[in-house]
Amino acid sequence: MRPALDAGAAGPHLRFGAHPDAFVAIHPETELVMTEESRLARGKRILSEIDGEAGEAVIAALADIAPDFATYVMEYPFGDIYARQGPGRRDRQIATIAGLTALGNAQPQLKVHIGAGLNVGLTREEIVEVIMHMSVYAGFPAALNGLFAAKEVFAQRDSDAA
């Protein structure tokens, strides 16, 4: 159980409720009770919605070597960053695919996010164009690796659909 956070006399008092995946905020004057999904619960939900089975497989693969890191993956990128207001999931996947392509050394993660891009409504053509665009900024080798990763993901999707 995490310690309670007291925001001071003017602010709400936060403490865990009966459910470990929810914070309970009680305003000291109005006694209005609000619950908020925890970072971990929100991260698990968003990871599942965006990456589906591929994301869940990454988390499962970390269970026996670094379970704390699996928690960090769910809490920070998915529980915090993907949950922020601003660009939608589609735009965030475009940025993620571009960034991973530019890195040039993150093929497994790139494949997961190409699949996630398809899951959130990107077309194959849009994904290919994003990767090709990275040739200008990250070089032809990075773009070639990205295109080959996309080709594998598309082929797997076609095979799964057949």
C-alpha cells in the first residue's frame, strides 16, 4: 500500500481506496469523493487497447527476468505518456514508428508498433510512407530496416487473416 498524499488544507487528500488499482480523492471541505485509475491499471488497459497481444507478449516475456521493468513499461509509457491529452493514438503511433525507425536498432519494438499502428487505424501505405520519410533524417539503412520490419508485420497479418 502506498502512503497517503496530503495536498494541504486547500487541496484534496489522496489515499488508496478499497481497490488497489484506484486512488480515492476526498476534498476536505466538500467531501466529494473521486476515484482515479492507477498508473498501472491505466497502462495495462491502454497497452492492451493499442498493442493487443503483441504488447501483452512483451510484458509476459519480462516476467521471469525483470518483472519490475514490465511494470515500468506499463506505468510510464502507457499509463502516463499515452494517456496524456493532445495527439491521438494514431498520431502517437506515427511518431513512435518514425522514432523507432530512426533509431535503426529497435526492430522488435518497431514491429510491435507497426502492428499497433494498424490496430489504431493507420493504413499500410501510411506506415510505409512514414518509414520512407525517415530515410531523409535517419538514412537509407534505417529506412530499409524499417521497411523490412513492416513487410514482416504485414505478411504475418495476412497469414493470420487467412
